[in-house]
Amino acid sequence: MYLSIIAALLSGIAPAGALAQSLFEPRGPGVGRDADPVRARLVAADTALTPGEKTLIGLHFEIEPDWYLYWKNPGDAGMPIGFAFEAPDGVRIGDVRWPAPQRHALPGGILDYVHRDAVTLVFPVHVGADVPVGEPVTISARLTWLMCKDEICVPGNANVRIEIPVAAESTETPDAARIARSLLRVPTPASESEFDWAWRERTLTLRVPGADALVFYPGPSERVQPRDMLRAGAVDGDALRISYDTSVDEAEEISAVVEVRREGAPPRFIEIVIPGPDAG
């Protein structure tokens, strides 16, 4: 039943970063309705934009208990958060920095990758040197999402915006700490010395020496997805063994986020990119 509900909702829905206009009607500027399980707003790390400098903004989602939103790879079912920005000339919004998700198992062997309670998607903002000081800048975004609880899923949407002055100097806003906390869960590229990997036919063995536990979050792919992630995607110990079907034979590379847990330390999130089994 759950999968059939998802399939109906997702018919015609575009991927993350795009908009599913056929299903969602704009709700008007501002934030999501107070009665919604999910409320969205646009936040900034700095009180002003400085010409020639960079800053950070975030799409912040408050999520009611027991509800959740989906990561960029939603897993077996679901839809990633979608977004489309508008900004004036001279102001460019960079690529999204997704914080790592959590695993969410459902009946029937379904495994999704989700965000609970709150999540902030972070974006760098590049401010042109010729943007005039003294004039405020408005950045807006149209958002879509799928919010789920148990076996209930409801599409959501909002138009959000923020007005930021342009000034020669700026200070941190109260939301800077929120953005900084989100960046702690944004994966960083793994160094070659940080992990070992090997293919045996279509099974990838990934080892992070010294790890007490590992969690594997596969990157988005229309064709190549690992098998049996409910059982094999999270392990106690320093080694994961991830199997793929024949679709991996033509993959040039495999991308994933790996959560590395060590006793007495906060989890570390690394981004890995590995050549496919037959690449090169």
C-alpha cells in the first residue's frame, strides 16, 4: 500500500532541484502554513551581503514529531526536497550542501533515507563585486517536498524569501549557528588514506580502519542502486560489503556518503567516489 501511495504521488514529479508544478500550486510568499507538519523558511548566516565576498544561506525545515522529509537519494520510496531559487543580477546561488540523512525502515523491507525533526540545506551565495552597497537584495525560492508519517504521505510546498541588505561589513545572524550545525553533517571528500576498497565481481568491500560502525548512504542514481541495503547498509565494525546487480557493470563510478562512528567521538561523514568494477 505504501509503495502504491508513493507511486501515485510521484507521477510526473521532477528530481531534487526541480519543481513538480503539476502536483503543487504556489502557496504564496513566506513560510508553510502553521498547521502543516513541515514549515520552511529561508535563513542567512550574515546580516548583510558584502560585494565581492561569499556568504551562506539555508533552507530550514521544521518537521513535526513522527513526520519526515527525504534526502537527495530518497531510498526505496519517496521524493527529495525540490527547490528553485531566484536572485537578482550579481548574486549567484551555488550548489546545495546536503546534510547526511538517517535510515528509516518500513514494513515490506522498504528502506528510505530521511530527515527528521529539522533539517537545513545550505547554499553558498556569491556576491558580485559590482553589486551596489545600500540597496537590499531579495532572494526567493519555490519549494516542494513529500512529508510522510507511518504509511501516510502528503505533498507540500511553499514560497520563501529573505531580504538582505548590501553593506561593506556584516556580522553573524542568530541563524549562523543553525547553518554551522547543519554543515557538521555535510560530508567532506574522503582522502585516499582514509579508506580501502576492493571489488569482487559485483560486491564492493569498503573498509575504514579504526571505525566502530559504518553506515552507507548510496548517492542518487537512476540506474545503479545497491541491493539489500536494509541488512548490509549499516554494520558494527570497520567493513561494509555492498552488492549490486548487473546495472553496475556499466557504471564508471559509484558515489556514496559513509557515516563513520568511533567511540567517544561525534560521527564523521565522508563522501566517496569509487571506480565501477569494470571501469578503466
